[in-house]
Amino acid sequence: MLEHSKTWINFNYTCVATAYTMLAFALAYMPVEMATKGYIAMAVLFLSGSLVTLVKTLHDVRVGTEFTTKLEKARQEKILNEYVSQ
């Protein structure tokens, strides 16, 4: 599996922090009522949480599939080795 460098990880953290900072400034200076700003902020937070959950779930499914595939290959290899050795 591909290992990510510390630079890449830090770059991604910086991008996320920058995006949230820009959003905060946009909400602060948006010419709408405070209730509307709060509604938009809640929607962004829920969207962010949902995206994190989705990415984690997809990652878990992929890792699980890879593990199952490796397990099946090992089982088949064992069966073939037992058949050949008889």
C-alpha cells in the first residue's frame, strides 16, 4: 500500500484549514441574517462529517475486500499444495 509523506499529509491539513478559514470569513461578511449564517454553517459541518464518514466507510470496504481476496488466495494455494503433495 502507498505510504504518504509527511509533506503531503501536512499539505492536506493546510488545505482543509484554509478552506474552513475562507468559509468562516465568507459567513462573517455575508450580508444575511445571523440565522441564515448559522444554518449554512451547520450544513457545512454536517456535510464535512458525512464526507469523513463516507471516506472511512469506503476505505474499510476496500481494505476488507483486499483482505478477503488475500485470504481466498491463501486458502486456494493451501488446497492446491495439499492436492499436489498427495
